[in-house]
Amino acid sequence: MPETITDPADERVADFRDLKAGDRPAGTPRGTGTVIVEGVPAVQRLLSSPYRVRAVLGVPGRVAALGLPDDVPAYEADKWVLSEIIGFRLTRGVVASADRRPPAELDPLLAGPDAAAPRRLAVLEALNDAENLGSIARSAVALGVDGLLLDPRCADPLYRRSVRVSMGHVLALPFAVLPDWPAGLGRLHDAGYLTVALTPAAGAVDLGEIDPRAHPRTAVLLGAEGPGLTPEAQAAARVRARIPMRSGVDSLGVAAAAAVAFATLR
């Protein structure tokens, strides 16, 4: 049974203190600190993921209903104490913390468990909006993308807002960092991937003209909302492709464009 927390300063729930200020202590590097997961469906996905759960905290009834393993510390608090601990009103009723896992090794991620199997990857350049990243991760899991590759400027995919918007699905999606950008795309080409740079430019080919059956390994490149992919990234890709749209609409938001591309190239 969950233990009851009545003091917001209780050290047993230190992982959840002042989450409004961020997921990690001030002055520590990005990509460090615990993973914070909000909401019953997302916490359930956490429990089935490879991430080790540190603690779960929620309003009375929500935590007990999760059926947590006996070795997971579980706490409950009324909504006022809970709000004082985390720094905002938690509408999802439950929050969990987990140990962070390091990014995947690049070569095994590119190869996959079966080197002959079709593979789909999403490659993100300078995508520094955590909510867009979470939405892309959710679409990636739903539409058969096997992993994320991030350039060094991308947001942390395990940041609380990314995990929340992904509904916890990002926890099932391996990711790796491609430090040599964009020259590192050559490693994808060596591994047999067709790299497709998504751009609204008129000179790009229609995305629907790319036959996924002819390219069993495909990596979709996506840039930040607004500026999109840099000219250097587009030049390094094998193909520049655009999503056909009605006249007068120049582009989609990056999360919507990603979902369209993942579905088209599935």
C-alpha cells in the first residue's frame, strides 16, 4: 500500500520537488537527472519499459490502482500537498520518477536486431522544442519508426515535457546522438539508409514518389519549427522531399509533418 505524505519537505519525495523549475538541479548539464513521467497511461508504459522506477506519487486511489510491484516505493498525498511538492496542479493524478538511461550506441541502433529487416529512423536537427520532440516520438512509435537520431543541438527526449506529450511512448523508443553533424549522415548511408530531408522547397520531389518497398531502410530528416533543416543538412541527404499541399499553405508544423512522412514511408 502507498505510504501517506503530509509534509511537502519529506525527503522520500525529493525527486518530485519543484518540477516547474525543471527536471534537474540548477547548474547540472542537460540530459542528466531523473526521468519524470506524468499520468496513469504514461506511468503504466514506464513500468513496462527498461527504465528503473525510483518512486511513484499521486492522489489517494490513483497509485494503488496501478498495481505497482512491491519493490517500487509508492506514496500518496492529497491534491494540495501534491501541488506544493511539485510546484503546480497535477491534473493527471500521478507522477513517477525513473533512473535515466544513456543514449543508445549508434552502430547497433542503425543495424537493428536483424540487419536484413526494414528499418525506419527519424533524424532531428536542432529540434529544441521539448513538446514537438515528444509529439514526434509518439507518432514514431505509432507509425513504425524504430529509433531517433539527434544532432547535438536537439532537446532532451527524456525531459518531463517531452515524456508527457509523448504519453510515455518515448520510453519505448531508442535514441542516439549523431555528434558529427551533418557529416555523420554518411554512417547512415554506409548502413544502407536512404536519407530523406523534409522541406517545403519547390525543387524537392513529392514525398509520395518515394517507394518504401524500394528502400527498406529509410531515415527521415526533420528540422526545427520555423527554420527547418539547414542547407548543409539538406545537401548531405540523398533526397529532398516535400509534402504536397494546397496552394497558399507553405508548410505544416514539424510534428504534423513528421507524422505524415512516417505514415507515407511506412
